[in-house]
Amino acid sequence: MGRETKRLTARTVATLTTPGRHADGGNLYLSISANGGRRWIFLYRWGGKQLEMGLGSARDVTLARARELADAARAQLAEGINPLDVRRAERVVIPTFGEFADGLVQKIQSGFRNEKHRWQWQHTLEVYAAALRPIQIDSVTTEDVLGVLQTLWQTKQETASRLRGRIERVLDAAKAKGLRSGENPARWRGHLDALLPKRQKLQRGHHAAMPYSDVPALVAELRQREATAALALEFAILTAARTGEVIGATWAEIDRKAKVWTVPANRMKAGKEHRVPLTDRALEILDVIEPARAEGDFLFPASRKGKPLSNMAMAMLLKVRMKRPDITVHGFRSSFRDWAGECTSFPREIAEAALAHTVGDATERAYRRADALEKRRKLMEAWAKFIAGGAGAQVVPIRAAKR
């Protein structure tokens, strides 16, 4: 069966813009639509009819790979097999992106730092990649990936970047399982980096923080409020802890005798256990909330039994009830760090350790095994004393508190 083959070149494929079918030979064509869409197709006759089988987007499938796919289809025809029948049979067992992604998260979850990390993976692939979920894993194209990234890239670039990386890993895993071929359409270097604006690494910026000199007055106002969220927020400020660490805290993590709150590794951002020295004021807050304590319950429970306070409760207290939309809960960690650096003589390493930050290189950390708990206790007591300068109001018992 004589025919001219390999008429196209990689450069021709990259520069062709004329709508229509452009033959490479051997039944392989580059099809360009009126709106600029470019894909490979295999045209052949079966049962007296001309049929068309798609071989993928020209952006994702190289000319060399398209020729390999066309060769395989011609071999099937030579054996009296309809290539589309083979494709349909194969697709019966090919999962959708959503099915494969969910299965992958289950398989790799032991490698996640903690439950929050696993939830973030699952959430981004369910919510932000929702448009990809019904597409068969072998059919996801660059256009599909761009469709879920482009809008998010303009508004939440950090989230979009993480989403892209997770989509890339899902598609790489699918290829490793033999469910995909060709380039990964979510690949950044040499691919999406030419189609999306350059990532601004500091786009998210720092969490809005209150000047440390204003913190005592705000804490004084907090003590006037009859709300679990107010107690939780003051506890977070006193301990310089993150929102998730505070709302997820349980009574089992508290050692009153040692005056220590031990946050387990699976609830810490760095995946390492963190001991927090509790000041007298922090212990007073525990005294206030203990009457509402249930066995194995959270320190700051929600009204629904067995559930912790919402992760938005403290933020909404600040923004809505206290009318302070200019500050964030996380920002109080910055307030604490600024105060420690500017108003105390405590070493930088002690302040960083209080924030559960990793300090020094691997060698330095290997020699510094201890967590300097007692030195940090003195720092946190000084912070509590500073806060108390404008916070002299009495605490409202939890029995009367409104949630």
C-alpha cells in the first residue's frame, strides 16, 4: 500500500495555523479547528464508512508519539480489527480523573504530615479541580487543566500552584499505571510556564498583624466578651499558637501539674511534637472552660457535642463582632515575634522555638535536641505580663458564655 508518509515536521506542526486537516501520511492528520484547537486524528474506512479516531491534543501529544499511535492503529486494521472497538474496550476499565485521584489520595495518605494535609489534598482535588473529575484520566488535556487553573491563578496563586502540582502528580501516577501516554499536561517547566503568568511567590503576603503595643487593649476587650471564641482567641494569643492547634486542642494534651500543653506531631505544621509552657493566665482560662468539659473532649467545644470550635469562630469574632477586619488570628504570632525581638533580650532562637519554627541547619539541630522549655516559659510569662498591662477585666465563667 504505497503512500507518502512523514510529510509534517515538528516545526510545521508548531507553526501551522490554517484551519483544516493537514496530512502526515499513513492516515494521520493534524486537525486545526476554526477557533484554533489542534488535535491529532486517525482517518480510516471500516464497513464502507469513513471513521475518525482522536489521538489527543497536539499540545500534549508530540508528532513522534502521534505517529506511534497511528502505526498501532494501522496494525490493528491489518489484522481485521477496528481500532475504535479496541479503544472502547479499553475505556471500559479506564477511570475518571476524580475516581483515580480519590484512589491515589487513599494510597499515599500515610506519607502526609497530618490529617489536615490529607484533607487539603482531597479538598483541592474535589473543589478546585471539579471540572476535571468526570473526564477519563487518559483524556485530560492541557486545555482542561488550564480551564481549572486560569481564574484561580489570578486570585489565589498559592492555592492554584499547589493544585497544579497535585494534578500533575495524579496524571503522572496514571501514566505510571499505563492509563495515560505522552507529556503531562499539568507540567510547569517548559509547558504551563509559557501559558500562565509568572508566579509571584509572595502574592499571598503576610497575615495582617496588629502592632504589639495595641495587643493589651484588645485582650482587655476580649475579657469583656461572653463567648467561647473570645477565650480561645486569648488562649491563642497567650500561647502564640496557630488557629488549628488551638481549636483542635483536647484535655488529654494538657498537663496541669507540669503547666504544659503538648501538641502532638500530627497536629503541627512541621510534623513535630511541640510543648507549650502554660502561664498562670492560660491556666485561668482552662479553669473557666473546665466546667463544660466532657471526657476526651476539646478545650474549646462547639455547641454541637463532640465537635471543636469552628476554625472561623475567632476570625469572625475579630472581623464582625469586634469590627477589626484589618487583623487576623495568625497575625498575633507576628505581634508576639515583633514584641520579643524589640522589647526583650531573649535570644532569637527562643522566640522562634516558641513559634514552633525550625531554626538552623540540620547539623545545628542535631546538636540542639532540647526544646528549651524552661527558657521559653520565662519568655511566655513576660508576654502574658505585657498583655495584662491593658487587660485587667475579670473572666466570664463558661457556664454563662454564649457560643
